[in-house]
Amino acid sequence: MWKRLTLLWSLVRGDARELWFALRHPAAPGWLKLGSVLIALYVLSPIDLIPDVVPVFGVVDDLLLVPLAIRWLLKRLPPDIVEAAARRRAG
């Protein structure tokens, strides 16, 4: 489990930071919070789309679905949150 989470974190590190910033923003919409909770539940849940015991494919579903879900949420952020995140990255 830890190996899977470590690999997943290395894939989504930048996007996860941006998502975390967006969640803490005062104008964060409810759908963003709900989507983030659902992604976290999927990562931590022992029930997967493809069980982890299936060689290769069991881990690949997590490594594809989670980054895609995070990107999907980030692409739908309101413009003011995107601008605030860009200002934060710029320093």
C-alpha cells in the first residue's frame, strides 16, 4: 500500500499542491471539496476498480484514474482561484 501511495504522490505532487491551495481558498466551491473527498476515499479504499492483486493492471488503474480526476477538477476551477494560485507560484 505504501509503495502505491509513494508512486502516486510522485505523479500528482504539483497538482495535489494546487488542489490543496484551491481547497483552502475562501471561494472554493462545494463541488471541489466533494470531488477531493471522493478522490481521497478512492485512494484509501481497499475496493478498487481493478483489484491490486491483479498483476500490473491493479496498480495502473490508480496511477491513471487519480491523476486524471485531479486534473479534471483543476481544469474546472473558477478563474479567481486559478489566478490566486498562479500568483502564489510566482512568489
